[in-house]
Amino acid sequence: MQPEKLEVIADMEDFVEGQLSNLKSVEDSWQPNDFLPDMTSENWPEALAEFRTGCAAIPDEVLVVLVGDMVTEEALPTYQTLLNSFDGVSDPTGASNSAWSRWSRGWTAEENRHGDLLNRYLYLSGRVDMRSVEVTIQHLIRNGFDPGAHQDPYKGFVYTSFQERATRISHRNVARLAQHAGDEHLKTICGIIAGDEARHEKAYTAFISHIFDVDPSGAILAFRDLMKNQVVMPAHLMYDGKDPNLFDRFSLVAQRIGVYTAHHYAEIIEHLVRTWSVETRTNLTAEAAEAQEFLSRLGPRYARLAERNQRRLDEHTPMQFSWIYDRCA
């Protein structure tokens, strides 16, 4: 990475220190067990039966999306590895006291609960093939993913800003569908996870806002580079040992039921362009000025494509998923 970028990142320690308030202390945090039946109580059979009544109401297509979201969350080791690959923000000893290191570990600790909670919900539901799900998780962590950040924290934090908002939207919409189906437990679970994602989105977006103020040309070019190709989703290499197109099929179901769609993708781009005041930035290099125009047009362009994409979605037939014992969704 260019020396001037490294200098910007190094000078952000105090700023990052201030963003640590977007993480909660362990004492103030929820834990997965708070939202699940107490299997140590004397009336655990009744509690589990009541819990499963709500689970039984969830349609298969929502269940498929929930599994895909859980698998994505469970690939957390890959995401922490990615954070530690960014120049200037890594945790060199594994227990460093820098603000960047404490952010990385604190973020990971909070995110770790998401996969745990969703995994236990699905296990207790009795409605999914947990071995197939577990195989998918192991494959995804083994396969990894490359978001195209190339060790550049500018690009890396543009990516995390985008993804935290995307996961917040996805969990929030699953909560809405769970409420519609009558499963208050799942509604609460997905809602509390979405709340975490909102706090994390706030911090990552603030990191890039600060970089825009200090180095607007560098920030705009990083944003452009990430957006030149469609943003790589963290779970795009998921595999259940059978279906090489598993992510595409999962993504189609998520779009069909409105959990995460091309419209959301376009809205996130437009939101980030507004949040980072991309259109009004001045004192840019010639290349950055061109990138500014490109980014200003990008959200509306994807919004138009989303309209066409929505019409095509209705043409897809239901597909089998090993996660739900080869039932169709």
C-alpha cells in the first residue's frame, strides 16, 4: 500500500478509539442462551415443545434463507483473517493493545454470537438436516473468499461498510417474515442480530467517512475499485458437497421472498454515496473526479437493472436443498 495511505491509517488510532463505543461490554451483551429454551430446567420438554411450535410455522423458503444466513455468520474465522490482512490495522501479536486490534477482536467477539444463536435455533427446530448444514459451514471456511481488497484497508472498510448494511437488511427482513409466520422467537433472534449489525455498520462507515475527509481522492478511488465489479458476497463459495451452484440458488430464494434483493443492493450503493458525500467532494485528482461521476451514476443504474431482474425472478421454478432434506423451496 502507498506510504500516504499507511500514514492516514496510522493517524486514525485516536479516531478508532472513539469508535470502540460502538461495541458493547461483555457484561452488557446478550448471549445466545438468553433466547433459547433452558434445557436444564425441569419443564424443558414443555419449553422445547412451545419453541418448536413457532419453528414449525416457518415456510421452507424462509428456512433456506435462514440457513444460508447462518452459514455466512459461521464463517467468521475467514472474516477475522481478512481484517488482519489489511495493511496498518492488523493485530500482530494476537493480543495487541492498539485501537485497531481491540476493534478487530471486539467486533469478532460480538459477531461470534450470531452464528452460535442461529445454529442452535436451527438445531432445536428439528426441521433441517444439520449434518448437511455443518458440511456447508466446513466447506465455506475451507474455501474462504476474496472480496478484492488486496490488503488495502481503504477498500476493506468500504467492503465491510457495504456488508454490514447488507446483513442488517437481511436479518431484519427474516425477522419480519418470522413475525408474519407467527414465530416470535425467531423474530426476536433476527431482530437482535440486526441490531448488532447496525452498530457495526455505524463504525465501519465512520472509518471511511474519516478517510474521505483526510484523503478524498484515495477514498473515492477505493470505493470505485470495489464497485467496478459486483460486490462479492462473503458466502459465494458455499458448498454442501453436492450442489456447485448452492450460493446462486440460495440467493435466488432470498431475492424471491424479498430478504435481500437487487433493489437492496442498489439502495446500499446510493446510501453510501450520500453518507460519504461523494457527489460534493472537491480537490480531487483527475482520476478521482472521473470515479466520482461513475459512483454518482451507479446506484440509479443498478436500480434500473433491479426492475428487470425482479421480472425474471418469477420465472424460476422451486429448487431442492439438501439443508431441508431435499425439499423444494
